[in-house]
Amino acid sequence: MLIIGERINSTRPRIEEAIKARNAAHILKEASAQLRAGADYIDINCAVTTGDELQDMDWIISVLQSEIPEINICIDSPNYRAIEKALTVYKGKGKIFINSITGEEPRIAKILPMAVKYKTKLIALTMDEKGMPNSAAERVEIAKKIVEHVKKGGFNTEDLYFDALIRPVATEPGQALEFLRAIPAIKGLGNVKTICGLSNVSFGLPHRGTVNAAFLSMAAAAGLDAAILDPTDRHISSAMAASAVLLNEDQYCAGYIKAFRDKRLI
Ligand code: THG
């Protein structure tokens, strides 16, 4: 499974502080810790600050690429201008995810050409102008519509990752199951992939890591291709290591044993 490290997000108070203070050391520490823990990409989200998102995005990417030129980044913003800024500033040697489009056509029209031009991978949320769907079937309908748009725009669907939007089980108890049903159904649309922001599932519950770990294992079995999560959380690294063994994706259990030696198992 492809891992996108979520920790550089301005909704986290320490990150917001670091952005405001232009504390490069803290941002680099967060990136390195996630890379060491196995992150393939580093998500960058600075949408929620009192500052200027475009300038903040510019600064974070400049800091990261100057110290870690091979870093793969995931540009996470509801603002297409911030995404555009990130794409023009990034001169590193790594790969890029754009996070994200939805089924809303004006947003697709703005962002899809950038994804084609910069040859990025692209996350598509299965929601549209009507909001977030409840059932697996509605999620698949939106995904189908997005696939058509994206193909017309000349984007390779192999690089399209659908986020079927997991919601908190504490308040919406049927949603985890609908999400899990949506994964194989969306993959059945063709050569497309699936992703999720893991920690939403446990929002409002105590001991969130327990729920996150169980859900990650179930989603892995359902065929989830990628996840946005905190790879430094040992509940999560344990679930990832064990799932890879059980799904025959870890030859000789080498990854699991390495995780044990590196003290990444709980
Ligand atoms: N889908 C997509 N992108 C996303 C999300 C998604 N980007 C943002 C978000 N959801 C994923 N990223 C974060 C980043 C930080 C936190 C949660 C999700 C966070 N977590 C708490 C913290 O660190 O204090 C607690 C987390 C926990 O206890 O597990 O702040 O869904 N495409």
C-alpha cells in the first residue's frame, strides 16, 4: 500500500505555529520522521491558518525540496491557486499527488489540466455539488462520472486515486461498511485506484489508534491502494506490517520482522 504521511497539516497546532514562525527545522523534522517510518509521499496542507496559503505553500515546499530534493509530495488544498503555486515552486526530483478534485465540474476544469501538464497523480473525492453520498452505490456513480471527465481531459486513469470518504463511525455507524463495499466496486470501473484519509473513521472515539488499525486492515483486504495517515503511529505501523503479511505482500515476512526490530510494532 502506498503511504502518504499526513502530519504536515496546519490543523495541527504545532504545525500552524511552525508555519507562522517560519520554523524550517520543525517542518523538516516532521517530514524526515514520516519518511523514516515508511511514508512514500508527504502531504502538505496549510489551508487552515491565519496566514496566506499561497505564501505558506511556497515556503513549505521550498524548505522541503532544499533539504530533501528527492521528496515525493502530496499537495493538499481546496484552493486551486494554492495547488498551482505548489506545482510551479516544486523543482525537486520526486513525484507529485494533487489532493484533490471532486465531481464538481468547475473544479475538475481548473485542476485536471494541471495534473496533465505536470504529470501528477490525482486524488478524486467521491462527492459533488450535492454533497457527500451515503451509500456505496452513490459513491460509485460519482466515481463513474469523474472517470469520464478525466479520460476526456487526457489523463491516464492509472494515476487516478478515488477517495470514497470515510466518515466517523461514532456518529454514522453504517458508513465504514459502505466505504468498504465501495472499494472493490470503484476498482471495477477500470484501471483506477483507491485511497482514504484513515483517521476520520475514529473521530469522537477514545483510543482512536485501535479503531484506525482495525479499519486499515479491513480496507487493505478490500483492496485499498493507498492511505493518508500518520506512519509514525505504532498502531498504524503494526496494522500495516501485519496486513502486508496476511495479504501475501511481504515475502518471508521480512517487512514485518524489520518493523519488529525497528520497534514499530505495538
Ligand atoms: N482525504 C483526502 N485528503 C485529506 C483527508 C482525507 N487530507 C486531510 C485529512 N483528510 C488527512 N490528514 C490529517 C491530518 C492531520 C490529522 C488528521 C488528518 C490530525 N489528527 C489528529 C492529531 O494529529 O492531533 C489526531 C489523529 C489521531 O488521533 O489519530 O490532526 O480524508 N484526500
